[in-house]
Amino acid sequence: MQSADLLKDKIIVQNKTNQNGIINETFPVLEMTCASCAVSVESMLKSVDGVKDAGVNFANQSAWVAYDPAITDPEIFQTTIRSIGYDIVIEKENQQEIKETAQEKHYAAIKNRTIWSSLLSLPIVIIGMFFMNMPYGNYIMMALATPVIFYFGRSFFINAFKQAKYHKANMDTLVALSTGIAYLFSVFNTFFPAFWHARGLHAHVYFEAAAVVIAFISLGKLLEEKAKSNTSSAIKKLMGLQPKTVIRILEDNQTEEITIGQVKVNDVLLVKPGEKIAVDGMVVKGESFVDESMITGEPLAVEKKANEKVYAGTINQKGSFQFKAEKVGAETLLSQIIKMVQEAQGSKAPVQKLVDKIAGIFVPVVIGIAVLTFAIWMVFGGDNAFTHALLTSVTVLVIACPCALGLATPTAIMVGVGRGAENNILIKDAESLELAHKVNTIVLDKTGTITEGKPVVTNLIFADEVNTAKLKSILLAIEMQSEHPLAEALVKYLHEEAVLPVVLHKIESITGKGVSANYNDKYYLVGNAKLLFDKGIIPGEELVSKIVLLQRQAKTVVAFAENNKIVAIVAIADKIKSTSKAAIQNLQQQGIEVYMLTGDNQQTAAAIAEEVGLKNFQAEVLPSDKAAFVKALQQKGKVVAMVGDGINDSHALAQADVSIAMGKGSDIAMDVAKMTLITSDLNSISKALMLSARTVKTIKQNLFWAFIYNLIGIPIAAGVLYPVNGFLLDPMIAGAAMALSSVSVVSNSLRLKYLKL
């Protein structure tokens, strides 16, 4: 098991300002709505004097900046970013709360926009499709469509304008153009129908097409924001590991309750059984066992006595003790872990969704085609050149409307996530679901992932089968007096066998080694090998061979002696899950490289690896080493999935391309990870990879259906058939084709519901 103080030293070294005086800080970014926004923020940060490098992560709404504090500071960053319509949080206090509040407000705004645009669009569609000739129908539709377009859909126009300022185009550009032109064209036809009647044409309106596009695209944005809104909860949970109040010991041995923020270095604090330790420090009085699994990931609690170090966020077990605060606030080990997770999450390149990439090409092409169509008709259109030019260019924009394009990804993701949940796979990030099928390397944490994550008795071997029932009762009585985690495992084991304890005499706890007691004039001793040797108890050759064999199997051996003679040995281990071996072999058969990382010693790691059929493993690994190991694999071109269950895995989970948490692990691991396996069965990893592959396939099929209408429809809409047979596509038919593409996309996505995993 790795020592937490070794981890502490490693982290502190990693987070110091470098020798050139360059500071690397992470800031929450507000008001970003697309990947292009992230590019704009990043370019502005890099343009500031004194900034050596910067990066913006759209997925978790954060920016990291490496800068020279002698030249610039965060206030200048904030002023620069605000000049282009965004904002960053530079306050040190409550930074996360400010970000979360802004995200919640943004999500609520999108939800409100989606609901109202949908409610207002419904009657427009009903009138436009079934009651086109009703009195004042066009005016009613216009009245309903106007707030949808220019109030609930205003963000699309604002974002499109921002993109245009930087000579860029994205999904918002196409939404703004198509809905804006369709709306203005419809308004013209509503007020001036005679213009078309005089030319022998009907004055069609397309209010329903414009409004429905806003509603559908808003729904897609809502789904995207919902996935992103959970990314900050991991940091919030990490912060929640610290208690809000602590008990401080005063000079006259009186106590007072103070807030965590009032704790100062050298304060002496009292920790009661079951409480979380507030800050880093050193024990000055008392003894206990402390659960450090959230730091080291190892299941056994660590004994703490005078001059032993303790760390914020770890949990005291049965004893009470006093400790002197040495590191408080941002200097604690827990705070350093939080910082590392933030940096790992923010170090990824800005997310470019597949649809945004396609839209980046598609949008200017469609606009170009519409302009070219208008120009060609104006030159070669004859007597009705302007009429045909206007109709065909608007038809091109209407048929190219991105309704299906906007639905292609979110509908497939929505059904895929639901199908995963039915199979005990919780997926909270669309990006990881899209990427998982590319995984070719999987890194597994040992404790709680491959193994059960808690010590259990695997063997209870008696030297003689005579009086075993009586010896079990005595053993239970002795172990019930101990607070050691191994003793708890043995007590649980004997309770399950319905063993009842006897009444002991003269019980003595031997710190860190075991327990002795008297019963019926006999002397009994339970403890580790060192205790037995100290008492002059030497096991026989047969027993020695059994002990060696058990230790080779990565088991801890406890001896039970009666009157200086060993009468039984107990083997305690962190058991391998029954499904781990088969699951790992299945992954390897798929051509995936599987690695195991553990903080345990080399012998234990080798025994576990051999039992589950793994050749690739590393022992005595610190949490920061895990993240570095993942990064090294990524630099070799590997697409890496990290699977873990503890806080010690959170840094590596954040670093990995795809992060998977075991459902019975810590809340922190589950919040950092983008996927959670509820059953803790490693077979679910294969299911998750298969689900990813099928979902991505469905997304590609959806995009195909979304574009096939455009590939066929746009040339027809532009009038390519007119010289051949005089056919011009009615914008109304173009709107129907757009609707049909949406129906085909949704129907195709629903097929995922019947996928067998």
C-alpha cells in the first residue's frame, strides 16, 4: 500500500511555479455556447502580452493560462475576454460556486426557450399544414412565429453575428440564415401577396418551417447542456470531503467549534470516531486507524499514533486523537488533488463535435449555392428572372435547413444513453460515447476494480481439527477487542458462521501487532509474524510452507497461538471479482491492450496479474504516476480508457480519453468519470464499447439521411431541372422534404432501443 506522504511530496513538486517564474492557472469561462466560442476565447488569451500559452476546454467550460505575473495578471485576462462578449471567473473564493450558478442559469434559459418555442410552434404547424386558407391564418402564424424567431431564437442570431466577426460560420449561422430569410420572405408574402399573384404564383408562407427549426435545434442544445452541466460536480464532491466545522483545542484544554476557514497552522484539532479529517497535520495525542482509501485507493485503514501524518478528506475510524495543523487551505493534499483534476480536465483540446465540423463546411457551401443560384437566375432567367431567382435561392436555404442535422447526434446519443442505462452502464457525456469505440488500450486500477476492494477471510486453517469450535469462539472473542481492519474482516467471517464469543480475561492490545488474552488458565495470542517471533513462537515446517504459499497468493496471514503453539492461521485478502478474469480475456481477444496499475507491492501485483491472465502491470504506483502512465500511452497514439473506483484514480480518469468508474467505488470517481458501471462487473466494459460503436454508426447513418435530401434536393431547388422539363421545386415541398429527413433521423435512432448487448 502506498504511503500518503509519498503522494503528498510528489504532488507538491508537480504544482510549484516553474523556475522561469511562469504561473499556470485555471479559470472558469462563462457564456460559451459552441466550440468556435472556445477558439475565440483561446486566441484572445494568447494575444495578451505576458501570456506564454493558453488553452480553452469547451466541454468543461474552463481555460488554463501560463503567464508571467511580472507582465500581466488575471484582471487583464478578464477585461480582454469581456471585450468579445464572454467572461472568466478570477475570484479565488467561491470560484466553483460562481461557475455552477452561471451554468444553472444558462441551462434554465435554454430549457425555457425550448419549452416556449415548442408550445408556440405547435399551433403554427397545425395551421400551416391543415388550415392554410383560414381567415387571417398568415397573420396568426406570423404573430406566433415572431417571438419564437426573435426572442426565443435570438441566441442563434447573436452567435451567428459573433462568428461572422471572425469570418467563421457554424450551426448557428445556418439556423439564423435559414430561419431569418424564411421568416422575412413569409412576412413579405403575408403583407404583399399581390406581388406573386400578379405573376401567376401563389404567395406561400414558411412560418412553420422557421419556428419548428428553432424549437428542434433548441432541443438539441438542451440535451448538450444537460450533459455538460454535470462536469463540475466532481470538484464539488471533492471539496465536500472537508468538514465544514472542526473542534479546536485551546491552551486551557477547553474546546471550541470553528469553521474550516478559521483553522490556522499549528492549531491543535480534535478528531472523533467516524469524522473526516479537516486539514493536513501530525498526530500529537491519541491513536486510531484512518481510512486513507480516498487518497491511496488501498482498502486497509492505516494506523495513526503520535508523530504520524494525517491528511484532509481521510476518515477517522474508531479512536479519537488530537493533531497539529501543518497545511491548511490550498496547501492540503486534497486541494492539490482538486487542482490536478482541474488541470487534467482543462488540458484537453477544445471539443469539436462531428456535426459542428460538418456544419463548418456545409454552411458556407449552402450560402454560396444560394447566392450563385440567385445570380444565375438573374442573368439567365428571362422575363421572370427576379421572381425565379428569389424563389429558388430561398428554396435552397429552406431545403438545406439543419433540422435533421441538429437532431442527428442528440437523438442517437439520447437513445444510446438510455440503452446503456438499461444494461447498467451510466453514460453522462456524449463525447465519451462517441469516442469509446476507438479505444485500443484499457488501464485498470486493481483495488475495487479487478478486486472487491475490501479485506475478507479466504482461509481459516487449523493445525488440528480437534476443538475447532471452541477455538473459533476464543478467536472471535479476542478479535472483537481489536480495532484493526483485519480483525473486523475475521469477526465478520466468524459471525457469518454463527460462532458465539466466550468471556475472556486479562485482554491486552499490542499496538500494531495483535492482541493477547487469557481463557481457562491458557494464554492466547493473535497477531502477525513479527509478534509471534517476539514471543518466541516458531511455526513448524509444514505451517511455514502453507504461510509462504498463501503470501505468494497476495494474502495477509494472521496467526492464532495457544500456550506458545500455533493452532491456526488465517489468510485475509482483497478477493478478485468472479467476473474479472473472463472480462479481461474477452477484451484481450478483441485486440485491446489491458494494463493493471496498483499501489500494492510487486509480489501482490504479480500474483493478481497472473491469476487474471495479465502480462502488463505496474506495482507501487502513485495516483500522479497513474495519470502520467495514461498520458504516456496517449503520446504513443493510443486511445486510452481508464477504469477505476477511488479518489486516487480521479487524476488518471480525467486524463484518459474515456473514463469509466466502478459503481461501488467513491462518488468522486463516478463524478470525474464519463461512464459508470453500476454492477462493478468488468464485462460491462465490452458492452460499453459495443454500444459506442453502434451509436456512432447510427449517428453517421443519421447524418447520411440528413444530407441525402440536400445532395438531391439542393440542385433541384436551385432549378437544375428547369431547362430540361420546366420544373421548379416549390418551397413548400422543400419544407416537407426537410421534415421527412427529420422523421427518418429520429426513426433510425430509435432502432438502438432494440440493440442486444
